[in-house]
Amino acid sequence: MFPFSLICLCQVVIFIEVSNSETLNTVEIQQTISERLNLPWNDAEPIAKRAKFLIKALTRKRFVILLDDVRKKFQLEYVGIPTPDTNSQSKLILTTRYREVCFQMNAQRSLIEMRILGNDASWELFLGKLSKEASASVGWLGSQNDTREHAMKIAQSCGGLPLALNVIGTAVAGLEEGEWRSAADAIATNMNNIDGVDEMFGQLKYSYKSLTPTQQQCFLYCTLFPEYGSISKEQLVDYWLAEGLLLNDCEKGYQIIRSLVSACLLQASGSMSTKVKMHHVIRQLGLWLVNKSDTKFLVQPGMALDNAPSAGEWNEATRISIMSNNITEVSFSPNCKNVTTLLMQNNPKLNKMSYGFFRTMSSLKVLDLSHTAITSLPECATLVALEHLNLSHTHIMRLPECLWLLKELKHLDLSVTIALEDALNNCSKLHKLKVLNLFRSQYGIRHVDNLNLDSLKELVFLGITIYAEDVLQKLNMPRPLANSTHRLNLKNCAKMIYIKISDLNHMKHLEELYVESCYDLNTVVADAELTTSHLLFLTLSVLPSLESVVVAPMPHNFQYIRKLFISQCPKLLNITWVRRLRLLERLAISHCDEMLEIVEDDHASDEQDHGMVETSRNDTGQSDFPKLRLIVLTGLKKLRCICKPREFPCLETLRVEDCPNLRSIPLSFTHNYGKLKQICGSVDWWEKLQWENREEVACLDSKYFIPI
């Protein structure tokens, strides 16, 4: 291990699970680094360009990067990790099962062989997982009924392996005094039943058997995901609902996730608590348990496959996952009448599937083809049991005419389908739909008569794209459809010159509003909060006539916004109103050609039209931008000023690209920006910035500036 003082000296510590058994997931590694550095993420950016930027970002910092479970040599620079030189205070640490990998990656000089825990350390770790009552009972030397002896046998059976001690200790944490003998016998029995399998699986199997049958099925489901990376909690719960594991109880799904995390069978992942991950040993346990059972999984996600598994491998499978590969086509029609889940998402080259691909899949409940290049869906009339269908981020042009026959369908995701031409004639007949997502689809509602979704009585989530103002007015009528609307995309709404957020008063669950290509739109008004609106995300894009965004004093309709993106709004001279967004975390502005300032501070005149007075503080008397973490400014040719120096207590990243006239940034020694991690921009731009204090620029340059 490395000394704790080393971590204290570093500015950032990054833990990366590599597990490159077949292929190196470069994008996942880059996402982990970017998230840890709070850098903006652009899916369209090439891997090589992103790697160069990450190298620059890390080179400017003292870092410790821990690469866990490296199984094959790879080039650090390829993913964006600089190799620390002998003079660097940064450190790179890797763990591997194979000594030769250490030599191949030039880590042999500081080779440390990790040994299993000794008896005392194992016992201490084991006791730490028990409840207070159990720990007191087994920890006492005079424990009666041999309780301590049985507990020590369980701890010793873990072989000094920390993962096993954590998982098994958690599984037996609440045992009462009379239950320890049977637990020790059960674990010993599991060990005796294993032939040629890693010993740890025997101990971990006991933890699995302590779960309820539903929890066991949900745990095994997690093995369908790639060995590396994270799993969305929301996605898991959606799949489990469709599989019938939760009996339509969404909250039970999140409770099961919490119980699996508590049992150390899943781990929390990411800073937002929306994802989990599975340790690779635990995943192997799950796959081993599947192989020992009567069910059959075909699991080959993230294996860099160019071709789908052969048709024979699909036979008898109940769940199939070939997600996150490089498969281009599936030209056969498999015989898999028992399959209930088929996950094929994230195969970006997949553009061809045989006409009869689904001919035997009458039991299929979950089908995910998102993030593929398919342009059409094969004949699907046989999918009579299908409940969850995800076609988002595909090139699909038209839905099958027989889609209305899928009477059990409850979840249909068609978001960001950039070529979809028609949908609702089919969707309106799917009377069990609970989720219908057409947000940012090319297909949208152009005529009032086409908004024919009132037949969907079960609908609780609607994402929709609208092309006309009268359609918006109809959608916002006081009826269940408006109450179900969570995401709204207004696009190409001709003659719409004015949007008043309070007019959307019946969309009480609206979370995201995306306004784009409305060429006559002049004004957006966030007036006094008269509804229960909780708008979190706002995008204003390609609005050539937009001159004014009016935000009333608190409370107002934008008070909950977390993310704001503005692009190609050439008539906006500033967005001073952004000061009133008290919960704003991310601000991105791009290609607003006439914007001179972000926040106009130079006067304190009473703006009657806006109903506000511009001062150094907002109308609540508090400092501006208390939650703002990220500012990204791109292609603002005339921008002269962001704002005057002020408090930025949460700001972590300021990124400036192609803003040639921006000569100052609002950071000053006299104000708080204690969480700042990086300022990103070109060297030419940085050198032309003007400063009141030369010591300030020297400090910011050495600590925070990253050239791009």
C-alpha cells in the first residue's frame, strides 16, 4: 500500500476499474477521469482529441491514479493518462493478477505482492461488519454455546480475502446467538460442493442464499451488464418491472438495490448516487450461480465482438446480453422461445437485422436496441409479451405497422430518433403504456388533431416534441396528458413569438424544456411561481429572434433549474437574469454572436420591464451563483466580460473556447472560489487576459490553468 500522506499531498485521487479482459473500454475510463475532474463531456469528441486534453489537465495537477485489475498492457496516453516522470509528485498505481503485466507497463521497480490478511486482521475486519449485538456476543472470550468458535470458523473460511470477509460478514451481521452453528455448517457445506471453482465463490454463495428469491433474481440480472463501468439504477428498475420481478412497485426496486449494496453485492458508483457497479469477482459469482441453475444466460457484453454469437448459442437462453460491442448485423433468425430479456444496445455499427429475427420470441419482455444504427425494426407481431422497448438514439425511420399488436407494451422510448417520420397512429393504440418518450425525436406533433393520446389512461411519463403553438395549447389543457408530461421539446413552432412558463401550468411534472429552431420567438418569461412546476433543465437553441428572457423575483418558474444551455441566440446581449437561478449548477453558452457580457453589472437602474433592480446581490440579498459548478463558453466572438469578480463558492471548472475578446475572468483573491479545480482555454487567450493583481495570475496559472 502507499502512505496516507501521499493522498493528502495530491489534488485529486482517481480510482479506475480497468478489467480489460477482452477489450479496453477507453470511453468509460475517459468518462471516469472527466467526472472526477468535473470536465464537460462531449460524446461527439474523438477519443484521441479527448485523450490529449485529459493529459494536459492531469499534467497540471498532483494526482494519484489507481488502475484496478489490469489484465493486459495498454498505452496510458491513448486513454488520456500521462506517465509520471521521476520528478513528478504524481503517482500511478496498478493492481493486476499477472506479474508480466507489471513488467509490460514498466511497473516492476516498485512491485508489491499483495498477501492475504492474517488471522488477527481477518478477525478484526469480520467483526467490523457485524451488528453491535453480534459483535459483542462473538467478540467476548467467554461466549457461551461455542458462538465465538463458530464465528471464527466462518471468518477463517474466507481465507484472508477482504472481499469475502466483507460480504460474508455482512450476510451474518444480524445472527443471534443460537444461529451461528447452522451458518458455519451451511458455509462449510457450500465449500464442499464446489469442484474446481475459486474457493471464494463457496463463501459468497452463502451471502447470495441469504437473499429473498426476488433479490436473488435481481442480483443475477446485474450480470448482464459489462464487467467494467456503471449501471443506471433507473434502467435496472425499468427492466425489473418489465420482467415482472417487482409487481409494478417501482420503489421496491430501489429498496432491492439498497439491500444489494448493503450486502456488498453491489457498490455505489458516481457522485450523483444514480448508478451502481458490480465488483468483477461478484459478477463472476453471479455467472457461476447462473450456470449452476436451470436457467441459461448468454452474456457477452463489452467483448469487442464484430459478429453476433452464432444462432446455436441463442437456443434455450432466457436472458441475452450482447450490448456494447462492434456488431454490424444479425443475419440469422435464432430459435430462442424462452428468452425474456434481449439487450443489444450500444452497438453503434449495428444496422441490419434479419426480417424474421423475432419469429420465435413470444416470451420476450425486455428489448433494448438503443444507440444502434438500425433504420427499421424487423417483423415484430410475435412479440406479444413485450413490455419494455427502447429504440432511442437510433436511425429508425418508421415503426412497424403491426406495433399496435403489442398489447402488453408499457415502456416505449423513441427519444432522439433523428429520422423517425411516424409514430402516434401506432402508439395511441397501446393502451397499457405507462412511459412514452418522443422527446427530441424527429417525429413530433404538427397538427392539433394528431395529438390523439387521450386513450392512454395508464400513462405516467410523456416526453414529446411539438411543432405548433396550437398543439402546445391543446396539450396544456387540464387533463391527465398534461400531468404526465415530463419532457417537452418545442421545435420549429412557426409564428410563436412569446413563451410564458406559467402558461404551462397544467404540466405539473415538467422537468425539462428544450426550445429549438423557433425562428420568430422573441421573448421567454419566467414569471412568479403560480404552479407546482419543477423545471430542472432548460435549453434555448437556434432562436435567431430571441431578445429577452424575463425572470421575475423569487419565487419564479426557473427557481429549480440545475442546468442551462444556450446556443445560437444571436440577439441576446447578456443573460443577467441567470443570477436569479439559485440552484444552477451547470451553465453552457455557445455561438451567441452578439453577446457582450454574461451578467451586466455596470449599472443599478430599475428595469421596469423586467421587474428587477440590478445590484451586486440578487433580490434575496444573498450572493449570486451559490451552487454553480461549471461554466462553459464557446464561440462568443464579441464577449468582453463574464461579470465582475464575486463569490463563486462551488465553482470547479471554467472553460473558454474561441472567445477572442474576453479579456478578464471574474476570479479574485478577495472573493471565495475555494473549490476551483481548473480553468481551460487556449494559451493565446490566457496570455492576453488582463489582471489587476499580477500575483493573482501567477497563482491561477500555476494551480489551475489547463491549455486546450
